[in-house]
Amino acid sequence: FSSVVAGDTTADYELRVEIVSQEVQGMYDTTATLFVNYRLLDVSSHREIWKENLLSSYMAQFEESFVGVERRRKANEGVVRENLIQLVEILSQVLSQ
């Protein structure tokens, strides 16, 4: 990936990411959902290797924090973490082929 390659070397892949939608709902138990479009490109050939939409959700329960703003933050952080876990699992399979 180009942003982590040091020096004059070029990256092998480019990951394009678009957040399609993000939503947080609930007063007591707060649920966040995140829908992200990912595209992985081979830099040298400009060929698309993989693309997928990943949907994730996470619920921050009332017991985690009695403050609503804190529950929203926990829900947002949790849903992003869940989405990235899915991404890493899928990319490890795609890139090992």
C-alpha cells in the first residue's frame, strides 16, 4: 500500500475505500451500522483484484456507559473495528491466492 512504502519503492496494491452509509440508533442500547465499499487494485497493471461491500454492526449496551454520548462513541468505534476485522480476514484470503 502506497502510504506505508518507504523510499523509492512502489506499492504493489492500492486499496480504495468509500463509506456508503453509517448510522447510529438507540437511546439505551446503542447500535451502529457501517456499510463500506472496498476495491483492491494491482498498481502495476491497474487491474481490479477484488471488490466487495462490507456491512458491519455493533451494539454498545447501556451497562457499558450510562452516558449516551459515550455509548455512541463506543458503538462507532466498535462498528469500525468489526468492519476492519472483516476486511483483514478477506484480504488475507484474497492475497494468499
